[in-house]
Amino acid sequence: MKIRKLNPVLIVLTCIIFLTSCVTVRQGEVGVKRKFGKYADKGYTEGLRTYNPLFSRIIKISTQTENLEVGLNIPSKEGLNIFSEVSILYNIDPKEAPEILRNIGTDYELDVILPVFRSAVSDVSANYFAKDMHTGERDNIEQAIQDRMMAYLDEKGIRIEAVLLKSIQLPQSLAIAIEEKLEAEQQAERMQFVIKQTEREAEQKRIEAEGIRDAQLIISEGLDQRVLQFKSLEAFEKLSNSNNTKVIISDGDMPIILNN
């Protein structure tokens, strides 16, 4: 019995066809088969997937969080242009990947996300002053832009996770005016602190003075003529029992003692 040798060329062609007809869909990706120009209705999850390279191919889309960075001038309510770098965090719904490829294509960032973002920014920022982008209003601006983008993109399978305004550059004249205003506000706060501290010190002194006055009133009210005479008699009695020689001058009411 003869054993036929395999044709090396046939082996190489078989390996090439096998390798070119396989694709690995990784975690964080979804693969959609396109056959004769039509996309399948269901995508592939992670794993090794095969297809016929002559008639079809598998298009892979990332479903992880993507960061799209944009630099643009944002119009403010007073008509100023504020340059800002913006990060748009988004992800693709795996179930909607076939529809995205069918209706939008693979360039959905340029074709859909960026135009929707620019429109949302113009609509939202026109309601805020330039100074608001340097205050706590920035969070409200970011949330409003995200909400407007979600209203259009969510139904298409594109989820906007966050819109972050970064590196906001105000016009120089406005930036100087804001710094001067903040410095004036800080000085006013310091003056208010000094005034309140002075008022507290004055109040404390007033309370102390009232305490001293009340004490003196109590003492003066308690020392009437009869009490003074009684104290004088007590002093005379003690002097009479003393062995020391003293000179006492008195009008009968208050003794005055002169030591030798």
C-alpha cells in the first residue's frame, strides 16, 4: 500500500485560508459579521470566531470606555469665546453595535458624537457667563451638556458617561478682573473678621465694667451708717485688748490709729 505525500503547497494554502478565516474577539469588544455587504443582526462576544474570507469579514468595535478629547472655543452669555479642552467619556452598547455599523459606520466619533457635542455646547454655554466656568457652576454646565448629548445619542446605542471641561482659558482682561474681584472679596472678609473681633472685645469689656459697677453698688448699698458704727465698736474693742501702746483719734464713730 502506497502512502501519498501531502503537497506542501496545498498545506501552506490550507493554513493561510484557515488563519485568514479566524478572528479573535477580545474582552471589551464586540464583533459583527458582514456578509455580501450586509451586517448580521447579532454581534459576537469574546472568543475565536471563524468566517469565510471570500464572502464575509468580522468588524470589531470597542465597548470599553473611550476618551474623546476636543479643543474648542465655547461662547458665553456675554458673547465672549473661552477656549477649553474637553474630554468626552463614552461607550458603545454591545447590543446596538450592528445598528451603529449599519446606520452610522465605523467613524461614529466624527460623524455623530462630535457634531452632537458641538451643538450641545453652544446651546448650554450661551446660558452661562464666562466667570461661571471658574466657579461651582462648571459642574452644572458639564451635566447639562451631557444630558443634551444623551437625549440624542442614547437611542442610537452610544452612552455618554461624562463631559469634563478642562484647561479653561478666559480672555486676559476678564481673568484679571476676576482676580481683582476675588482679592477685593477676600479683603472685605478680612475686614469683617476684624470688625467682629473688635465688637466682641468691646462687648467683653462692657460686661466686665457692668460687673464691677454692680459689685460696687452692692457694697455701697450694704455699708449704711449703722453697719459702720458697729464695725467701729468692734475695732475699739480689739484695740482695748491690745498690749501695744497706740494713739487713737476718734470722733466717736470711726477710729484712726497712729503707731508710735
